[in-house]
Amino acid sequence: MAVSKAKSTSRAAEPKPRKYDPEATRANIIAVAMDAFSQHGLSGARIDEIAARTKTSKRMIYYYFGDKEGLYRVVLETAYARVRAGEEALRLDHLTPVEAMRALTEFTFTHHNNAPEFVRLVMIENIHNGEHLQASDIIAQVNAGIIRHVDRIYRSGLEAGVFRPGLEPIEIHWLISGLAFFSVSNRATFSKIFDWQRVRPEGLDALTRQAVDVVLRFVLKPSMFPGNCD
């Protein structure tokens, strides 16, 4: 009896097999790969090193993504999807056109500065002339959303009589994106060449306010500024 009881207790103490979670495994691979690609580029990142840092194996990475370029493409898709999801979450429809444009610009600056890996990935993809981005069936669809957002804000501003006519939504997005992107992509060189503290993280708030002013002056009618008239 005592032996039987001991065997029963031993079996009860055995750890249960870990439940396999494919979504968590895939997300873990993407997170590690995003850091690797943003730090070392497509050619410099190594699948062996990515696998070593994940909770899975090299074989599993190939199972999920096919090859290194497939993994890189999914990382790009994920990076773009995150920034676009953040824009969706802003819920700008209840704001005035000026407040909405301000909020979108502020968000873009905050996102890019808090996610420098996104900026580096875009820089790397530009080195490859956008060929992996073009091969994606997802990225173009995901990014179409931001142009729709800007278009709604701009049309609302036109109807309210505060935005000047003749602009295209993609022009406005280009300006916002360009200002935010440069603040990250050229931070190291710009701060070292000119010793300008504002391009460093501690100067982000002031730089963001300046960018908002630039964007608003681009879209607002001249009559909206004191001393100006149409």
C-alpha cells in the first residue's frame, strides 16, 4: 500500500507538458527579428543568432516564414501595421480639423522617437529600393489608411473654412512623416555636427511643437494667422 501511494504521489508531482502556442512563438520570432534587422540590416542579420535569442529553433523559423527574406518582409509588415494601428486608435473624428492635424503630427513624432527600429527598418528598405516592400501584399493596404485619415481631416478643414485649398493628402502626410523621420534618422549626425540639444530625446517636446507649427502653417489659410489676409 505504501509503495502504491508513493507512486501515485510521484505521478501527481510530475510537471504537465507545456502547451504549444503558435501565435506566441511567431510573435516572439518577429520581435527578436525586428531588433536584429533594424540593428544589422537584411544582409547582416543571421537566422542562427535570431533563433538563439528566441524560444524556438531555426527549423521553426523557416517553417513559419520560409526564408530570411520572408521573415524580413513580415517584420516590415508588422512595423508598418503598428504605426497605422496607433493612428487608428487616435479616434480623431470628434476633434476639430486643427486639433486632429495637431494630434496626428504629435503622434507621428512620438511614435517614431519611441520606435527608432521602425525608422531604421525603413532606411534599410530604402537601401534595397523598396523591393521587399513592393513584394508584400499587405503593406500597401495597411498604408492606404493613413491617406484616408489625412484626407478626412483635410476635407473637414476645407468645409470649416480653415484649411487652404489645393493640397493633396499625400503632400500633408509626406511633410508630417518627413519631419518626424528626420528627427530620428539624422539625430546622431545632426547633434554631433551642430551640437544642437533639441534633436536629442530631452529636446523632443520642443521639436514636436515646432513640427506641429510647420504642419499647421502649411495647411491653414493665411487669414488664420494674425496680421495676414487672403
